[in-house]
Amino acid sequence: MLLEFIAAIALGLGTAGLIMGLNFATGKRLPAWLMPASAGLAMIGFMVYMEYSWADRTKSGLPEGVEVAVTGSATMWYRPWTYIRPLDLRMIAVDTRRNRTNPAAPNQVMTTVILMERWMPVREIPVVYDCAGHRRADLHAGVELGEDGRLPGADWRRLQPDDAALALACES
């Protein structure tokens, strides 16, 4: 966040310097409002670009085996351009590199779900997907893996059969 702020300020100063140079080259014929307006528009344009490119930049930086299942978009009144094209602010990915199965419960896959949100730290949650039962259990304190492959203490949550994260975890 700090680096993007510094980059926006540098872009604004660079744009102001460019307009100042053009004004000097034209014999000071440009209107006085052009320099601050150009710097402001350049900074706003840069920030809009950074907001809209966040999801694509984040996806392209994910290692092989980490697949994005869901992307969450939003519109905001203080960002009026989001009414034209909603802004992707959060993603849920599945790290299929960490998939594990238990021979006693072959329809269950233990994996890691990665929650990513703009300006927030990345969170990783170990989960177990029941591929046949279309459900998910988060692995937290108090959940243990039994010898028979069951998860005593697990809070199973029903999922839709077409859930994207369930499909990613179960297909690998």
C-alpha cells in the first residue's frame, strides 16, 4: 500500500514536471489549472489501474497448483467507476499441492484454502472436503483425525454440488 502511494505521488510530480516543461516550451501559454489537473488525473488513473489489475496480478503470481476458485466483486459509492465495472476485491483459492487423502476415507481430501483480499494479509485455512457428501470441515483446534478416517469434533458445512472450491479439491 505504501509503495503504491509513493508511486502515485511520483507519477503526479512527474506529470506536473512534464506539463511545466511544456508550458515553458510554449512560452507560458498553457492555462494555470492544467498542471495540477493533469497531475491529479494521472494519480487517480494510476490508482484506478492498480485497483483493477490487483486480481490479475495476484492470480499470475500464484504458484502452479494454486487455483482460484471464487472471485468476489463489489461496487462502492466512493468509487463511482465501480458501477461501470465492479471491482474484484477478494479471492478464494485452493492449494492443490497440499492435497492429502486417507485410505480409510478415500472420498475425503485434506487441503488448504487460501483467502486473499485487497489490502489484507493472506489467510490459509486447512480444510477437509467430503467429495461424495458435498461438504467441508475446517480443521481447527479440537478437530482430530481418527484412525478410521473420521473427524471427531468437526463442524461439517453443506456445499452445493457445483461449488468451485469443492471441485478443485476433489478433481486433483
